[in-house]
Amino acid sequence: MRKNMKRRLILAAFLLWTATPAMAAQGTCENFANTMTKHVVDIFHDTTKNEAQKREELTKTFKEAVDTDWIGKFVLGRYWKLAKANEQAEYLKTYREYLTHVYISKFNEEDGMDVTAIKLVSFVPASNGNFEAKTLIQQKDEPDVHADYLLTEVSGKCQVHDIKVEGVSLLASGRSEFGALAHASGVHGVVDAMKKKLAN
């Protein structure tokens, strides 16, 4: 139950920053964040769409909001440069599908309705030209959750590069897990492990 709740919060956090290219091009990440804090709640609470339609919309917007290729390379660490070109291509293709599946496949309408609001608490510049946004995720009958995001703006479009929920970083946890797998069985072992999880 707690695991599903945490996954729901991470999904909400990612999708908070989702927008169409036109919306993202209208301003910086800060302006974007200020206007998008209720976007994911609107998706969750949209009574005109059924669960399958919401999941389809979430999948599309997840892919737009999250820089899966950058994250995929980062979590693989030094093993990315050690991999052959064909291994890199197969890895990124599988990782895009894997990361999307992990966070979208578990969505259901009950989970979405439990998130009542997402409020932007602060927005400050971070290192390397990035931005850090701190938000408060409010849930029905559950304690509020603080979540931090690392955002990067490229060509007028903001994308998620990391998220911390309850102090756990996607980048740090992913690098630990994938690094251990790659050390033990190479990049092909990481790909095989992801495909096995996708098949379940």
C-alpha cells in the first residue's frame, strides 16, 4: 500500500511539469511552474475521461515532460560510455518504455482522486543552469508530502531531470540499481532486467 502511494506521488510530481510545446515556449521554467501547479490534478479529476483515456493522456504527457534519455544515460553512469553503439540504442529504447511503464501502468482513478492539490512552495536557481522547485502534494486523508524537482530548460521547454520524494532521489536510486546490474552482467543484463519487468 505504501509502495503504491509513493509511486502515485512520484507520478504526480513528474506530470506536474507537463505542458504542450506552445505552453512551454511562452516563458521560463519559473513561469511555467507558476501556471502548471494544478495541471496534474485537473487530469486526475477530469470526469469526461475514463481511466483508460486518462492513462493514455498521462503517458503522452509523461514522455513530453521527462527527459528519459538524459536520465537513462545518467543512471547507467560510466557503463554508458563503455557500451557499444547498438547496446546504447537498445538500452535507451527499452529505458523509455520501462520508466513510462513503471509510473503510468499503476495509475487508477482512485489514486488520482486522492491527490487534492499540488502547491508550488518555492522556485530557485540551482547549479549548472538548472532550477529547483519545491512543492507540497496534498492528499485526501493522508499527510501532505514535500517533493523537490530539478528542472532544466532547453529551447524554451522545461523537462524533469530529477525528483526527490521523502528524500529519495530518482537519479541516486536509479544509478545505484542500474550500476550494480551493469557491473554484474553488463548493459545487456540491464536491458534484460528491464524487459523482464515489462513482461510481468
